[in-house]
Amino acid sequence: MNEIIVVDKLTKKYGDFLAVNNVSFIVKQGEVFSLLGPNGAGKTTIVEILECLRTPTSGVALIKGMNVKDPSEVKRIKRLIGVLPQEFNAIDNLTVYENVELAASAKGSRNVKDILEALGLWEMRKSAFSKLSGGLKRRVGIAMALVGDPEIVFLDEPTTGLDPEARRETWSYIRKLKKSGVTIFLTTHYMEEAERLSDRVAIIVRGRIAAEGDVRRLVSEQGGKTRLIFEDLGERAAEALRGKGYEVEPITDDRTVVKVSDKSEVFEVLSILRGLSIDAYPEIHHPGLEDVFLRIVGSKISERGELI
Amino acid sequence: MLLLVFGSIFGGPTPPNYTLYVKNLDVDHEGRPGVLSEAFIRALNESVFEVQLLKPGDPYPRSTGFAAIRVLTIPMGFTSNLINATIVNRVDITVETIMMMVEMAGDQIPPEARASISSSMEGINAFRGSMPAGVMTLTLEGSRDDRVLQPIEGIINTIASRFELALLNASSTIDVKTRFNDTRQLRSVDYYLPGYVAAFIMTNGLIGVSSLVSDMRRRGIIKLLASTPVSRTTWTMSIVIVQTVASLILLSVMIAVGWLVFRIAAIPDIYSIIVIILGTLAFTGFGMVIGVSLKEVEAVTALGNSLSFPMMFLSGALWPLELMPPYLQDVARLMPLYYFHSALRETLIVGSVMTATFPSLIVGVMATAGILLAISLTKWRDF
Ligand SMILES: Nc1ncnc2c1ncn2[C@@H]1O[C@H](COP(=O)(O)OP(=O)(O)OP(=O)(O)O)[C@@H](O)[C@H]1O
Ligand SMILES: [Mg+2]
């Protein structure tokens, strides 16, 4: 797959404040790429540099080989991209259709109907934007980003502030979009969102990239082992497992964690226990991005996007 | 709306009916009014006045709204005095006429007949001398600020003279007839129309456009548009075009209403349309500058309001500058709206391209500056 976005040693200062610090990554054509990081990490700054809305202090950002700093290429870049700004809200007293049409005409496109149908907005095209629910409002924003058939779509925190149901719905539209071959650049502070949607992810904290790569590989390499959680395991069983080389740690009085590297070890652990006449069914915790993040950054991200 | 209100105060199409309060002191001991004072009041009522009789003991009438209060007092003894005076006048006329005839006849009248005529004339004159008669004064009371009090006194005087002539059985030999022609006469409603149109376009720009632009920025619409191939010049011009269309619609509606209700004199020509477009450009530009220069929509609206309202009241758009003290008139000449409504008035109402040139030029300069500033201050990147 070819690289559609190349970012190399990108730096952005606001006055003396270093918001983006020597950042490099690539995005491949047709993939979903996520910038995952807490509030103030510099996600929006990076996205807006790629959208030609911000001037980098130093470094290079190329969209399909075109430099975002080169004024003669900016117009061509803008023809390729679709943008959902962070906390975007369409115009209240226009209808759904009129709002999407506004974006369409700015991009010289006329496929408003197709977009509305694809996003399930056609039925409510005549409703005023102000009358819509939060989830539908965000969907109108996505429609405004998607209209005009962009090759790359930037979605800056598309699900922040949505309820879980609307969030899941948005995810399903993003997956559909990926199937149509569009490259999707996502920013988020939701681990689950990055993990479920993206092919590759860059974890960014305080303007620096902490880790970057294929999501599954990151998880398998940095996420640690799969954890089996047992209730009331007993000291005898723990000793037997330790004897076979497994890590066994009590987490609370009655709960114990056994770490395993793969499926075959799960069965081995269970058969050892059966040998001791213990019929136990553990909860299985596969490692995820959250574990990667915790391991690399040393903290978690709260629901509201703060480092904790 | 404002035009309707002000227009009906300052001269609608039907001539006004003046209310005249009349206090009749010419009554007999039973309180019945004298014949002649009653007839005089009737004569007043058949003229431009709408007479309201004040009975003795009625309080002095109070004004509601803008109507001026005018009270005419008919003195006691009006009827008897007028009868006496009429007799005296008739005697004077008769004696004088006879003496004139005698003079003109000359020698044709024998001397003894002449002597007997003069002695009887002397007898009549002696009788006339015994008649008590003098000038009667009617009092018209009104406010010092009432600008039509003088003309009203004139009208009452005319009615009184006609009344006296009628009592003498003489007919008036001079009559005045009014004929209407088509010359344009500016009325106050004509003065107000361009002022309102100008003030409306100004507030639309300074408050409407500024908050629109600011709201669009807050919503991220500007970011979304800036990420498309649309340029900020295109964006600025699209707002300007929408505002221009709105202004022209406003102008047509105002003129249509003004014409239907008040037969207003305004006829838009190419010059007034140019002035409207320039003014719209100027205030749309200024509005966009306000909209992009402050962060919060609320602050933008507040600034727009605090610029619009003083300008609306002090620039002469809502009422004539001549009514304001000289130093405020100087202040007015510093205001963009002053030049806009002056240019509009000169083209739209007065129809004078000559006097419109200077203010129009200023509006043109403001339009250019406003649009250029709006384009250059609108942030299309690095917000
Ligand atoms: N125009 C600006 N001027 C000065 N500082 C800025 C500006 N924009 C952003 N910053 C600062 O730069 C840092 C990164 O901001 P940015 O918006 O890129 O973060 P983010 O990852 O998008 O965070 P969030 O989740 O809050 O959107 C923040 O500390 C922010 O306060
Ligand atoms: Mg952000």
C-alpha cells in the first residue's frame, strides 16, 4: 500500500509553547489511522496542519506528495480532502439538506442526495438542523465532510460528547466509509474507538508520539499477556501453576490473575486445575490499546479525555 | 413599521382636522347661548375645525399624545354687541351712501331738499351715537410651541369677517380656489424614508452580519469552508451579494409601503441603487470586521449594538440634523451613516445627482475600505 500522508519531524509552536514536538508518522491509502491522545496532546494542531489550516513551525507534511506549506499545492490538496472540525455544528436555521448543500457547493460537488442516503439522513433532509438530536447533528457534520467524494477524510473527535448508542452508530458509518476505499484520519481520546476502528494508530502525549504502528501488532507486542481472572483459586492451585512457570498474582482477597501468552496456555492452565479437581471458569481479559497506553505512558485517559 | 408610525404623525395624505375647544361665555341668565354666538360656532365647525364645546366649570383640556390644545373664548355679550355693531355699520353705510349720492347729484337736488336730507342724516347719526358698540375680542389660547397657532388665528379671523359680512347682507366678492398641480413638494415622510432604509442597512451589517460571521466561526463552519477550495474573497463576496439582494428587497418594500400609504415621492433610479449597493458593501464590510475581531458572539453583538444605536440617533437618519445642537451636528459628520443617508436622500428623494456626489464618494470610499478590511482580516488559516 502506498503512503498517502507523510509527516516528518513536524513541529508547531504557539509562541514559546511547543504544542507539536518533532512528530513523524505515515498514513497508508485506504486505511483508518487514529491519533490517540488526551486533551491538549496536539491532535487538532496536527490535523489542521494536514488540512492546510495551520502553518507548521518546522518539519514536513505531505499529502499525496504535495507539501501543505506550498501555496501552489494547497488548492489541490483541498480538493482531495473532507473535514469534520472538532466540535462542529452546522447552521441552526438551515435544513439538513441545505447544510450539506452548502458544503457541497463549496467543494463544487452535487452528490448531496447520495451522501444523505448513505448516512440515513434522506428522510429527515427537510428538518431544521437545530431540531436534531446530538447524534444526528454529528452525522450531518460527517455528511458535510464526506460530500464531494474526498480521497482523505479528517474526523477530529467525531464521537466526543455523543451517548454510547450514537457513538456505536457513528462507528458503523466510519466502517462503511472505509469499505468504500476512502482513507480516514481520526483523532480520539477513546481507547476503544481507536482500537475498534483503526488499522494503525499513533499515541500522542504532550506533543510527542509515544508509540505508532499496526494496532494488533502494538497490542500483541506492548499490550502484555492475556489475563485469566479466577475467583477463590486457593493457595494449592496457585503453587501448582507457579510450579509450571505461570505468573500468578492475587488482585483482591478472592480474585487471582494468571497471565498467559496464547490460547494453548489457556487450555493448559485449565487442565492443570482439573488435575487438582478444581473446576474453574476464568474471566478472560485480552490485552488492548489501554494496556499499551498504560504500559508506555504510565497512565490512563478518563472518559472526558484527561490523563489520570 | 417605524415609517408608518412617523409618517402618520408628520402628515398623511388626508388634511388634518384641527380640534378647537370653544368656551362660550355669551349666555343669558338661564345659561342659553346667544343666537349669534351659536351661529358663529356652527360656522367654525363647518370650516377646518372640529369644535368641542367647553361648558363653564369644565377643566382645561389636556393633551393626549401629539395633538395641540387650542381654546377659543367667546366673550359675554357677543350676540347683543354684534347686533348693535351691525346696526351701527349699516347706519354708517346708509348715511355715507346717501351723502355720496347727494354729492354726486350736485345741483340736480334743490337746496331745500338737500337741507332736509342733511338734517335727517344728523338725526340718524345722533341715534347711531346712542348705540353702544365697540370691538369685541375673542381670545385664542394655545401653547407657545404650537407652530400652527398663528395660521389658526388667521383662519378664525377670516371666518369672523365672513360672518360679519353675512350679517351686513353683503356678499363676499373675493374668492380663493385651490387647484392641485404636479410639482413635487417634500414632506416629512419623504425625508424619513431614506433615513430608515439607511439605518436598517447599517444595523443589518453591524449587528446582523457581524453576529452571523462570529456564529459561523464558533460553529466551525469557517474552518470547514476554509478546508475546501473556496477562498476568503469568495466567502466575503458571497455574504456581500446576499446582503445586497436583501437591501434591494428592503428598499422596494419600503418604497412600496411608502407609496401605497403616504404617496411618497421616492422613485429609485440608477444612482440611488448604486448608493444602496455601496452602503451595503460598506456596512457589510464593517460588520464582518467586527465579527472577526472579537472571539465571543456575545461581545460581537454588544459591539455592533453600541456602534449602531448612537449612529442611528445622532447621524440625522431618524430625524433632521437641523433640530440638533450644532456640536452634535459636527459629531454627526464623523459618522458613516450620515454620508450614507445623505447620499440616499439626495438621490432617492431630491433627485439631485449634483449634491449627492460628495456623500456618495465618501460612501464609495467606505465600501472599498470595508470590503478590503473584511477580506484581509478574515482568517482563513492559523485561526
Ligand atoms: N491557537 C492557539 N494558540 C495557543 N495555544 C494553542 C492554540 N491552539 C492550541 N493551543 C494549545 O496547544 C496545545 C495542543 O492543542 P490541540 O488543540 O492541538 O490539542 P488536542 O489534542 O486537539 O486537544 P483536545 O482534546 O482538547 O482537542 C494545547 O495545550 C492548547 O492549549
Ligand atoms: Mg482537539
